[in-house]
Amino acid sequence: MLRLALAVMAAFFMLGASVAQAAPAERRAFTISQRFEIAAPPKIVFRAATGDISRWWDHTFSDQPHALILEAKPGGRFWERFDSRNGGALHAQVIYVQAPNVLRMEGPLGLSGKAVTMVTTYDLEAIPGGTAFTVTVNAAGQLSEEDEGLVTGVWQHFIKERLKPYVESGCYRRPNQACAALKAN
């Protein structure tokens, strides 16, 4: 019996040694904060930045997502549905809302598949002529040096090049019409 147990253990360890390999993962943390001015009141900007955001949010896992929704309520999801079946992705979960001034969500967003904790906060403040929209991202985990620049650039794109013209052109008022103010991907 002892021989059998030793033989099984030896086979297990030999098999495991030939299959399992640990690769070191880079661990980093960073915080970015960017402020944008949008010529509309916070209530309008908040409404455009939440709910069905598929008209202005252009980075998705699916080429043609069926839905892209940011539910502005505690426990709400920022999710993408790939099709009318069950395929999809959970980008983040909403952990704090004080509409129309603050929304905070936790999730990897576009870094799905990495061991990452990322907390993203939208802070909207009324200013003369509109809204100061500040995005703050606190990220930690399996991140490369390039990820900080990538995250910074993506938020610059989302808010300055997509949400801002979407709101300022009035496209949010015409949900069933194409928005000429948005640049092609």
C-alpha cells in the first residue's frame, strides 16, 4: 500500500512538474485624474454618461454589441451584451452614486483577463458655462508600465473625443439618429 501511494505521488509530481509553470507577473499601481469641461449642465452630462452609452462609447469586446449599459445605481452594472443570447461582459460594477455629481465603479473595464482592481470615479461639478467632468482611476494589480499611458489615453478619447461632442452637439436628444459630431473609430 505504501509503495502504491509513493508511486502515485511520484507520478503526480512528475506530471505536475512537466505541465505547470509559473511566470512572474508585473505588479504595479497608479492613479490618474483628468478634468474636462463640457458645455452642458451636470444633470444632462450625467444622463448622457450613464444608461445606454452605446452611441458614444466605442471600445467594446464585441464588434457589434447588442447593448452597452451603465446602470447608475449602487450594485448597477456596466455591461456589454454581445447578442440576443447570453454572451456578454461585465466591465465594472457601480459601487457609489450621488446623481448627478458622482458615480464610482469597480472593475477592469478594458483590462479584463488581468488580475487588476480598478476603481473609476466620475466627478461632475457645475461651472460657469457647463460642467467640469473629472475622471479619476485608481488601479492596482497585474499592470505593465504601458497600461498607465493606455488608460490615460483611453479616458482622454472617451470624454474629450466622444462624450463631450455627443453632449455639446445635442446628439443625446436624438437617440435614433446618427451623431455627425462623433469621429469614426
